Amino acid sequence: MFNKETYIRRRDELKKLVGKGIILIFGNNESPCNYPANAYYPFRQDSSFLYFFGQKRDGLVGVIDIDNNCDMLIGDDIDIEDIVWYGSVDSVKDMAEQVGVSKTAPMAHLKEICDEAKAKGRRIHFLPPYRHDIKIQIMDLLGIHPSEQKEAASMDLIMSVIKMRSAKEQQEIEELERAAVIGYKMHTTAMRLTKPGLTEKYIGGQVDGIAYSYGAMPSFATIFTQHGEIMHGNPSMSVLEDGKLALCDCGAETINHYCSDNTRTFPVNGKFTQRQLEIYSIVEACHDYVLEVAKPGVKYMDVHFAVCRLMTERLKELGLMKGDTEEAVRAGAHAMFLPHGLGHMMGMDVHDMEGFDQRYVGFDEETRPNLEQFGTNALRMGRRLEEGFVVTDEPGIYFIPALIDEWRAKGHCADFLCFDKIETYKDFGGIRIEDDVLITKDGCRFIGKDRIPYHPAEMEEFMKNN
């Protein structure tokens, strides 16, 4: 948690941006796994609640009364039953004081606050809920059915929060750097342990254990797989095979809830084949190109399509694509190999603020994505970069057998795709390289003082010596 002045300043800025009415910022509740007392899922506070109210306890709601310039923390103190099982925690009043809030009230009082505001015709702002218990609570408070709450959420509040959370403060950048340190340990652990005969599950479990052992947690479900062509290939019981590639996409979330997100692809036996190197070098070139051109004022959508053109040119050299590069990219032929966007916003959420609708987080009026075209419809970030943004740089090349079969059968983009040659890569898998990038005043830089090895020679050397 940051100092109380941070949260006071943030709430004051939010009041100015939203203008009038009452803002409700809902914290999260516990999420038991398979019976009420089995809190297997670790509690994770809502990120916007953390941003404005800082506290990690479940069962809290923050109220920001703009018109009366008053903030309130709503919640019930724990009783003796909870203390017996979980120990004592700070009172709601103590938690409020820690973040510069002067008023508190029990949860039952929130209904009175909302009823009074509605009676006076005041606007009540809330963010789109993503948990069903919060949706039920909003229905009880405001009478809005869960199926209508996404549309009823306050666009003024959404855009204000996006504006504030997009550019990271120095103390947030320092937290992201701490996440990167743990992420480095996670990835280098995977590289050290990976060898034929172990299972994907074993490596994935060791990687997750690193995050937990440093007081953190994985920032998302770890991906560790020999089937890199599967975007979210969670570890299976498959045995690692000599000659295959392993794709590891994982990250850490610090105890203060800032994230890292990196991907590395490396040979199971520690040595790339020539065919693997040919594809890897293309992804490597695309990844490094981003570092050269990403800077304030540049549209990330333009960077994405520049990467697509570079990838297309290089795939043509290998005989996997053909035809005019501009026409191929315009037709979306490159999405056979890159069906996702170049990156996404990063911060307290690994896909930062994605719950607000990616159209608003990653785009604006001049960079609306083409939702009708395969690949382009999966872009998460296209807007103009600003100093303080943190984005991922994650190009990849994937050979997805079912997609190859479907496009070939339909003749889709046949003027640009060399299907006979592509057919010989069906057993290849996929390659992705991903890093977190901070947009600086004049350009960009990696988040993380220790760079996870990603050039082929350095990865081979690391795996050989560690």
C-alpha cells in the first residue's frame, strides 16, 4: 500500500474528472472453491478499489460523494468467529484512516445512501461488474438487473479511471520493476529445469512456486507447453520431448498487486534446430523492431501492422507466404501465423483494465479495431502511446493445424499463403517472445533490470551452464 496522500490525491482527481454525483467503487469478496470454507482461490482485491482505497480486505465498498466532497469506506468489522479462525485485522475505521478517509459505515448503510441519492435524482456512478455476487449487490442497491449492468455502468467513470490508470506514477513503475524481478526468477527457473522426460505440469508448478515463495502470486494462469500454437496452453501431464520447443508465458504479481508478463520459447533439449532458428529469428526481429520505434505519439496499431509487414516479408523469404506484402496484410493473410495483437496495457491487471471493455482501454476514435477481420479483431492495444504507459511487446508465429486446414479448404487468402509449404510445419508448434515495455519521454525501455535471455545463443548458453 502507498502512503495515504496517494489515495487522497487520486480520489480528488477522480472527483474533478467525473464532475458530479456519487461514485461507488466495489471491493471483492472471497471466492470459495468447492465448498464455503475452502477458500482455495486466493483473495484478490479489485484493482480499481486498490487504486483509490488501497485496502485488501474483502467485503468493502468505497463511496466518493463528489457534490459534498466526502469519501466513505463501507464495511462490517469482523466478529469473534472470524478472529478465532483467521486472527484479528484492522477495524474498518482504522483502514479508512490509513488511506485518508474520514467517514465509515456498516454495509447495511449503503442501501440508505443509494436510496437517498436516487430520491434526490443524483447520478450514481459504478464500473462494469465482473463478479456475480457484486452484480447481485448492485441489483439490490440500484434495482438494475445483472444483464443490464454493463450498459448502465458510468461511461464518465470508466473513461476517468482509464485516463488515471493508463500513465503509471513513479511508485507504480517501481512496483512493476519488483514484479519483473520475480518474473525473471520464474522464467530462468523454467529454463534451468526444462529437459526431456519431465512433464509440463512439473515445470509449471515449479514456476508458480517461485511467485508464491516471494510473497507474490502468478499474475495469470501460467502457460507452459510444447504446443506453443495453443494461445493459452496451460501445463498438461505431457512429457517433454527431445527436439520440441517449450513456450513459457508467465508473470508475477507483487504483494502490492502490480504485474509482470513475459514469454520465452526455447528448445526442450537446449539446442535449436535450423528450422526452429529460421522461424525464431523472424519473431526476434519483430520483437526488437518494437523497441526501436515505440515512443510517445506513435499509434501502437501502426506498430502492430509494421510488425505484420516485417513478418510477412520474412515469411516470404522462407517460401511460406507470397504476393504483395501490403495487400497480404490488408487481407489479413498474416493472421494465419499471428492471430493476436502485438500487445496490451500492463499494470495492476496483467491485461490492464480489460474489464472496462478493450475498445475504451486500448483504442480511441482514430484507432478503432476492425472487429470483422480475423486477427485484427483480437487487437487489445492500438491507441497513441504516452509517456508512462506500460505495454507488452509480444509478436509470435504459430502453426495451428486446424486453422491451416480450414483456410486451405476455403481457399482463404490463397493468393498470399503457400499452403503446400505451410503443411510441412503442422508439427512445429509456435514461438512467442514477450516483454513489458515502459514508454519513456523519448522512446521506450524494458521493465526489469535483469533481462530474461531471449536471443538464441544466450538462451542456449544459459540452459547449458545452468
